[in-house]
Amino acid sequence: MKVAALYDVHGNLPALEAVLAEVPDDAVIVSGGDVFSGPMPSATLARLRELGPRVRFVRGNADRDLGPYEERWRARYEWRKAQLSPDAWALAENWPLTINLEVDGLGETLFCHGSPRSDLEAITAITSDERLREILSGVSHRAVVCGHTHHQFNRRLDDIRVVNAGSVGMAYEGRPGAYWALLGPDVEFRRTEYDLDAAAEAIRQTSYPDPDEKIVLLTSPHTAEEAAEVLEQRALEEAR
């Protein structure tokens, strides 16, 4: 099968809609986590659920209740809780941490959000072979597809291919757009353009706290190199 890996939408419905218009009709869709934690969480979830069994969900850290958050994130945490029904939270809490699919050309592939063992554990483009080997210990799949760190990469360690699909809704690629991956028979990284002005206006029409901060991240995103450096350092500090 072909798989469209759509990760880290973060409630950015305009970006999701643009990507869905480009996904091939014969591709299964993997929603790779962090559907919520953004300005349109309920509508984003509803749009994905409209696609029925074609979509396979993996749970991300932002799809479960991790609160209370530190002060700077608390307003958005409380807002998100108010936007989503108890049924939506319960649905997302029950999404699996990983799923396995046989992908054309890649073979048995494991899809996770952060890492195969945690939706909070970060894998970046510069994760050392030593740390990555520990993360992948026990994995027997030929390929692992992850997200969480919002930048695309494609690397190989020993006999395992590790792919980050990027972020649909809040990419760290140094260039605006919705980033995703089409898998089978190879790995094809995609960037989908969407109307940023219209998206900004739609975000401002919500009651999302401090919408302009979010809009700046969409229009002037961090580069992949910046993101990898910061997130890798954070992962190393958390591991100590």
C-alpha cells in the first residue's frame, strides 16, 4: 500500500485541507499525532474523522491531557480543554502509541509520534547513532516513521530506515507550507502551499489565545537546523 503520513497538524485546518487535496486517492492516511494543540482542534479532528476507515490514527502527546502546564502554556491548555468534548478526549486517549503497516517498497513499517516507546521522546536529524540505537532497541521493522520534532529527515541506522514526515500545521523548515510524506514505493517528502493570509484570518476569527504568536510561527518558521539543535539539546537534558 501507499501511505500519506500527515503528522503534527496542530489544529491548523487550512493546512490540512490543502494537503488532503493533494493526497492520492489510493493512499491510506496515517494521522501521526498532535491533531490538537492549535487554533481549530475540534474542526480538525472532525475533518479527519470524515474520511472514515481510510485514516489510521496514532496518538501524539498533544492528543492527551498532560496538564496542568507551566504558566506560559496554561491559557492555551485551558482553552483547548474547553474546545474539545469529553468524547473527543476519550477517543484520542485510546489512539494507539504505534501502528504497523506493510508499505510498498519499504516493507513492515512502524508509525509512531515521538519514538516507538514514547510520544514525548524526540528524534531529530542530528540524534546520535548511539542514542538512536537505544531508542530503536527491540524494533524489528524495516522502517520507522515519526514526527513530533516538526522537521523532515530520512536516515538509516543499521538495517532500519528512520523517517520524519514533517509537520502539516506548524513546520520547522525555514519556509512556510504544510509538510508531509508520501510513502511507497520510496519516501517522497512533500511541501504543500496554502493561503497563509486566509489561514491567519481564520485563526484570528477563533478565540485562540495570542493568535499572532501562532501566525508568526506559520509565516516565519524556524529552520530545520535550528529546530534540530534546540530539540536535540532538550532531549539530552531530559534524559539525564
